[in-house]
Amino acid sequence: MINQYKFEDEPELRDLFITVDDPESHITAIETFITYRVVTKTSRGEFDSSEYEVRRRYQDFLWLKSRLEEAHPTLIIPPLPEKFIMKGMVERFSDEFIETRRKALHKFLNRIAEHPTLTFNEDFKIFLTAQTWELSSHKKQGPGLFSRMGQTVRAVASSVRGGGVKNRPDMFTDINDYMETFNQKINLLDKISQRIYKEERGYYCEMKEYGPIHTLWCASEEDLVDSLKGVASCIDKCCKATENRMAGLSENLLPVLHEYVLYSEILTGVLKRRDQIQAELDSKVDALSNKKAEKDLLTEEIGNLEDKVECANNALKADWDRWKQNMQHDMKTAFLNVAENNIHYYEQDGRRVREWHSRSRIMNGNRQEKEAEERPSHLVTCLAMINRLDFTCFKEEFEGK
């Protein structure tokens, strides 16, 4: 029992492949919901077939996560996307929302499939193979309402009984301290990255307005047609580069940061559940010292709880190292991708700026020779603004005149 969570080295060849795709909308008299196709291919002997195809809705994924937490309370269960993400910004049934959720659900199942213990969970196998009516029947066999209430009451009683754990091992004290710091930093990174993306999006939307303005301007400035078209072309290139940069942020960095925000919450819950087991052990040890008459019974309970604590310790130790390695790899990959996108962005930006300045000087020389006496102050001001790339001020000055 104690060693059941000691993980072996993972095999190099995977034997379970899962794909989540083909979202489909369902409308009933009661509700509207989305289902996703889950395709499983495997070579494991415990499966009756080598390929399965089922449809699952978000509530089914929630059920799987809760069953995994019940069966393995001190393992780090991968996070699910929130029921509502980006509140007030994305419609629940928009294509963007559905695709974001599909990717997160796909990652959730593959994280479980790659886990050395969770991948062999019986509920996970049923989730992948059972038809909809079979899964509904299996759900009804889970713990009843009063059983779940009892677990909740015991957890609350444990937290009220004593806030701190008396004999927590130093390793788990260090993990608690690490997670407090990690939680603060990852939430800050998530907020900053969301703000950067929002600012980039605002900059992109403003830039999109300037290209058509210069194109329309060509109709009233025959002598500057080529220069104005060149400026419009440069602005269009800037828009495309910014759009690619935003795509890099939304695909490479934002999902990773937010996933580990959710991971930090899960790890906090895992550590609390480990502490609850430890607290229960501590209370039994205290009771044993105070009640000699119940020594034999309490000794047996203590032995069981000591096994349970060691089991929880082994499980969390092994899973902690694995999770931390994955987290560091994911974060490194995300930031390297963003760095490469930025390098590419600014390398191309230098060429666009040189082209812009070249066209601006041509436009400046042509305009000053022809209409220096008609509108000198206005035109010089406009050209100076173009040379400074000050789009906002240029637009306000042009429209005001």
C-alpha cells in the first residue's frame, strides 16, 4: 500500500493517444450546450478495442476531474478550463470561446494520459470508452449526497480543529512556502501578459484605421500619390506584423500562464488535503496520550494513518518533481517563443522604418516645392508628424484642418 505511488521511469513509447475535436452545438427545450468528439487510439490490453469515438460535454469532464480527485486526493490533477472564461469579453458560444475550450480539454485529457498513475484510473477508461447512456448510468453509481456531505463536514471540522499541522515534514513546509510565492508571481505574470495583449490589440485597431486614411488622401493629393500609397503600404505591413505578434502571445504565452494559475490553485488544494490527513494523525496521537483505555484501538488507527500519510507523502513527492519539471519546461518554451517573435518583429520593423523615412523625405521635398506659400505651417506640421511616426497626433491635426 505504501509504495503504490512510487513512479517508474515513463516508457519512451506512448500507448494511448487522445484527440478532442469537432465541437457540436445542441439545443433542447431546457438548455443549450456543446459536445466534443473524443477519439482514443490505444494498444493497451485492458481495452477491448484499439479505437474509440465518443461525444462528451463539459459536465462530463467535470465529473472525471472530481472522480480523479476522490480516488487520488494527493496527486496533482491537471486543471480544467473555467466554466466561463474571459467574462464580458467573449460570448459563451462564440467560435473563439469554443476553440479555446476545445484546446484546453484536449490538453486536460492528454495530461492525464501521460500521468504514470492517473492514466490507469478506471473512471478515466470509462470516460474514454463508454457511450453516453453508459456514462450516465455509471455516474449514478458514484458516492451519494450524504457521503459527499460527510466528507465536506470532516474537512471543515479538520480545518476548524487546528489551523496549523504540528508535525508537517520540512519538505512539505518548503513546498507550501514555494507555492505561496509561485502563486503570487504566476498571477502577476498572468495579469501583466493580459494587459500587454490588450494594449497590443488597441494599438493594432488604431493602426488599421490609418491605412485607409492615407489611401483616401491620395485622391486629393495627386503629387503625393506614390508617397501616400507607400506610407499606407508600410502601415499595412506594421498591422500584419502586430497581428502575428498578438497571435504568438495568445497561442504560446497566455494559455501556459493561465494553466499554471489554475495549477497553483490545484496544488494548494492538494497540500491542504495532505495536511488534513496529517492533522487527523496528529489528533489520534494526542488522543492516544490522553486515553490509555483506548490504546489498542487507537494504536491500530494510528498505524493505518501512518501508512496513509506515508502513502500521501510518496505520491505528492513523486508528482511534485514531475509537475515542477513540466512547469519549468512549459514556461521556458513559452517565453522563448515570445522572444523569437519579438526579435523577428523588430528586425522587420527596422526595414519598415527606413522605407517610411525614405518615402517621407520624398513627399516632404515635393510638397515644399509646390505649395510652400499656400499652407506652409499645416503641411510642414503633417510631414514632421509622419517622420516621427506619431499617428495619433497626425490624424487629429489632419482632420482638424
